[in-house]
Amino acid sequence: MASTVGVIFSSTNDENVPELTKVRSKGSIPYGGRYRLVDFALSCMVNSGITTVGMITKNNYQSLMDHLGSGKEWDLARKEGGLILLPPYSDESEMLYRNRLEGLKGSSAFLKKCKEDFVVVADSDAVYKLDYSKVIEQHVKTNADLTLVYHEHECGDVNSYMMFNTDDNDQILSIDVNQPSKGVRKHYINVFVARTSYLLNLIQTAIARGYSSFSGDVLVPAAKGGNIYGYKYEGYYQNIDSLQSYFKANMDLLNKDIRKELFGNRDIYTKVNDAPPAKFTDNAKVVNSLIHDGCLIEGTVENCILFRGVKVGKGAVLKNCIIMSENFIGDDCNLAYVVSDKDVAIGNGTTLAGCAQKPYFINKGTHI
Amino acid sequence: MLRKKECVAMLLAGGQGSRLYALTSNIAKPAVCFGAKYRIIDFPLSNCINSGIDTVGVLTQYQPLILNEYVGNGQPWDLDRTFGGVHILSPYEAKTDTSWYKGTANAIYQNIRFIKMYDPEYVLILSGDHIYKMDYDKMLAAHKAAGADCTIACMKVPMKEASRFGILNTNPDGSIYEFEEKPKQPKSDLASMGIYIFTASKLYKYLELDEKDPNSEKDFGKNVLPAMLNAGEKMYSYRFEGYWKDVGTISSLWEANMDLLGAVPKFDLRDTERVIHSRSPLAPPAYVEGKVVNSMIANGCEIEGTVINSVIGTNCVIEKGAEVKDSVLMGNTVVKAGAKVNYSIIDEEVTIGKKSTVGDEIERASKIEGKTNGITVLGRGLTVGDGKCVPAGEIIDKNV
């Protein structure tokens, strides 16, 4: 693969999932029993042969830093390159970056130092498994200025941010931004590839002209008559833009095929924690669930995702729940459609229920 | 300031473990899987780091490939250090003399130079075939308080089993007046756990003396310890109370695995005070659809069949209609639809074909007398064909 550096936004549209981003940034939202959202973009970059990754952080990134550490779990603790955190950088005129453009500007010092010819920029707001080297390959072949990755799916209730109109060769003719739409469209998944020098130029020009939006002010005009291509990603994709989509993305893992697609090769890396294997007692009854090391199951668990170290008491019944790490669920509790953040304790005999459209959310560290 | 370590640990990991038969055909005993996601060596290594000992030499000899890869740079145990850390010590070629490790004492003797690099006051000798949690720092404190030259950790064992161990005969103050290696008529039930702390200078002295003795078997229990005692060195016992199990035989390995089960197990890995670290494999949480009763399941498993009273290692697949009972699956094993596994220990990467049977119900099988007391053992990487039957108590080392 052509020499490539990665840049990941760890914090984009955090406000869409206020429950989960109260104590953390988007990228460090726990997912699937042991992962964080950022693991997908980061692992895929590593698996695509990228060995230098800049991680743009914004606010609330303690949890993210704790998760990433030195980057050794991704083989990114390196002398040359490796994982480089890019916390907000401010000169006299500004404080935190307000938009993607300013975020990229903050990373330009990092990019200027990189010797790599190409750059992949990705968000950490979705669950997907993309081979970035294929995108680069196409980018080189088409000799595009920018290659934007899209996923084709039905338009939802929420307006998709950017949708592409392309010709037969996937050259982008125009971009629809925030427009109500129906049917299957090509949705931008916030991953693009460019030559490093081209991107630096783009950022510099946009800042000089006082632009504020990377997509609105840079991408949309560039698409008109520009040399911009789309890359079609065909695998599993689920954007986390609400508690509801978070719930769905987790429950999708109970589907064998999706689980196999994402984790079959065991190449989504994450921070390792030495919990003992999960334990099931004589009264345990577990149906269609994911159970992480460290759990102790004494009750009934159906269609659930249990993170590390969850204790389910005797006679407790959990159905369609996502229970994050170190939760204590007391005896005879009855929980349905509950999303419980980390370190929650629920006293004996408690009944809590939500629904798939609106799961009942419990804040980190709550005692009920 | 000169850099030094107060105490260096030397872990004897070269043993063949011949009484584990097929399980150690091509890996060293300390690398044998235990408790669904661990290997035996995780216990002494974790004990070291939990006791504040960060310099460990691991002496390997027999089939070291998997062990070497597993220990690696010691990062899973926080033993990757710029000064100290874990080091694999294999036999090497020297200018004048080249030899394999001839015994436990000779293995340490050949690595005295390694120990001296850290200029320690004390040396802790460990073996890699026991399951236990122990604070070596407390033992070291006792060694210092007694002003001992050598301290031997010991524990009470049933009198009828005492002749299997090195037995310590002690005075009321804990000092040792006699050491008997596997006595026919034991005088006490205090068994040596194979854990010794030596004052470094005394260790060097007696290893050198032992090396010169042509009649010596170069063994700590048989030669070095008795020699020190005869010379009148101060030797003390250190009483350990808690769970300790020698997993050198098939039945003791099976028992130790079973001791982990239940909400209040005999040996608890869930306590967060002294975490046993391991090279935790990268796998998603276990998917469980079937019936799982009184068992332990590691990450990466796909369980659609039935699991009863069993320990299931990482990345095992138990298909619909398959049943695993009273068994230990070490990891990466597939039990296909309709297969039955009973009272067995199955090594890593085994495939058990459709509708085949392995072993027999524990009630019947455990009456069989033999090398394994009726436990069926399947070695690493083998395949049991569809519809095949492996009788109880068999030790299988090639495909069926």
C-alpha cells in the first residue's frame, strides 16, 4: 500500500447521544461487551497497514486516553510513528476547535511532519469494518483529489448529513447536505482519503478564506466539477447517532453473521483487562446473549449484552438489556430494555423497563 | 547509586511433566492451559508482581516454544522493564562446557551470572507447576526476621499423601532440623511447596559446592537443602495457608479446574486484590444460547449446546445438541452437533466430530483404575472423526 497516515476524530456530534457522552467522547462509548467505538477505525487502520495515527481529541477525553494508553494493544506503541494524541491546540485567537475544519487545522502541524504521501481521515462514530488500503488503491487508480467513502442504505427518519450523486464510475457529481430524502441513497460515512499535501493545502486555503464548515464550504463546492470520487463500502455499517441506534448496533451482534463479519478474524483490537472467565451457577439461564469475562450469572439473561464483571443475582431476569462493565444487578430484579452505564448497582427486587425505541438509560455510577 | 534488586525470582520451568501425558507432548508443563484462559505459569508470575518482585528468570529446557512465545517480553504481567523484568533463560553453549540443565540446582548454577547482574540480597526459587496465590513478600519478611539462610515454604498435607512430598521436620520455632525427600515413613505432615528463599551469598556457595560433588544429582530437594542443613546453616520453614495445588497429574489438573466452579469456589479467581494476569486473548464476549450450568466460559466461545460442570476455554464452539459435562476444554476446540464429552480434559485446537462420544459419565468412569483415574485425555490439535467413540480413561495423542 502507498505510504499512508491516519487521522481519527474521536469526538464528533457527541451531542447526538448525550446520555453516553456525558462522561466521555464519542470514540470511547463502550460497545459490544468489550469494545469502544474508536476501536473500529483504529484497528482497521492498523489492519490496512497504517502505522502512524493521529487522534484528534476535543473534550472529555480522559476516558479515551485511559482506553488508548500507549497504543500497544493496536501495535501502535512505536519509536517511529505509532499513536499520537492531538489534543486541542489553540493559538491566541481561539480556544477549543468549533468544527471539523478547525480540528483539521489543529492537526496540520502533525501532518506536515509526516512523510507519508496519503492521509485517511475517519470519524469514530460508527461500527464498521473497512479496509482502508482498498480506498487508497482506488484513490491512486482514479488519481482523484479526494475519495469519500459512502455506504448505501435506506434513508432514515433523521436527515442524513451528506448524500452523494455519482456517475457510473463513482465520480461524485454533487452532494446533498441535510436534505430530506427517501429510498436507498449513498450516505457519506465520514471517511475520506487525500494526498497529504493536497489536504494541507485545502485546510490552509479554507482557513484563509474564513470558511467554517469542512463539508459545506469545502467538500460541496469541490464536488461541483471537481475531481472527487466516492468509494463504496459494502460491509456492515451502523452509525451511532442516538441511544436508539446505539441499542440497535449492540443487538445486531446477537446475529451470528454480523458477529462473524466484525469479529470472526479477531482483528478488532481493544484494551485488555485481565478478568477471570465468566461464571454460570446452578441457577443460571442464558439465552441468545453475549457474556464477557468477569461476569457472574446466577439469574436469567435473555437477548442481552453483558460487559466485563457484571453480576446478575439469583432470580433476577434481564431481557433485551445492555449492561456495561462492573454492574451489580441484585436478586429478583426485573429489567427489560435497559441500557446501564458502567459501575451501576441495582438493589434487590428492582423492576425497570424501557422499549426498543426508547431504552431505559441509567447513568454511570448510579445506585438504585 | 548502583542499581540493584533486593530479591530476584528464578522460576524452574524446564520440567517435562511426563505425568500429564498427551498434554505435554509438545509443550512444557508451565505452559499447560488452566482455568479457561490461563496457563499454569500465570500463577507464579502474577504472584511475583503482586509481591513486588519485578525481576524473574524463567528457566526453560523442555519444548519451550509455546512457553517462550507466551511469556514474551512479560508485558501481560507488567514485567516488561528497562532494568529487571522477565527473562527466558535457556541452556547455552559456554567456552569450556556445554550442557543441558542437569537438575534444578544445576539450572540455577548455570545462571548465577544472570542473578549477579542484579546483585540481590535474596533469591526466590519457584517452580512452574502449582496453582496458588501467595504473597512472597511476607515470606521474605519472615526470612529476614529469622535471620535465615534458607526459608522453605510448606503446608500441611494429609498424612497418607505425605510420602509424595519433600517433608520438613521442624522445631517449635519453625527452624528445620531434618529434610526428607519423599520419605517412606514420614515423621510429619509438613510438605515443602518447592518455594525457597535463599540469602544470595549462601545460595552461590552451596550451588558451587554441589556442582563440584560428582555424586550429586544436582537437585535442590535431594542435594542442596540437605547439604546446607548438614553444614549447620539456619534453615526455617514458612507456613502457607490457603489454596495450593500441584497440577502435575491428570486427575489433580482436573480437580484444580473444578475447584474454580460455583459461586463460592474453593479457589477464587474473582477477588480483585490479587489479580492473576494472563496474556488475555483478543476475542469478543462469549455468545451463549444453550444451557450452561455451574460452569466457566471464557471470551470468544460460541455455546449453542449444553455445558454442565465444565471449564470452557477461549474460542471454543459447542454446537447445537452437543453436550459437555464434567470436563475441561482448554481452548479453540470445536464440539460438533450431537457430540458428547464426559469427564475429559481436551487440549487446545481439538475437533470433536458430529455424534461422536468422548469419555463416559463421571460415576462410571471414575471407577476405572489407570493412569488417569478414568479421565479421558485428548492431546493438542487432534481430530475425533464423526460418530467415533473414545472410551473413558484413554489418553489420545493422534487422530481418531
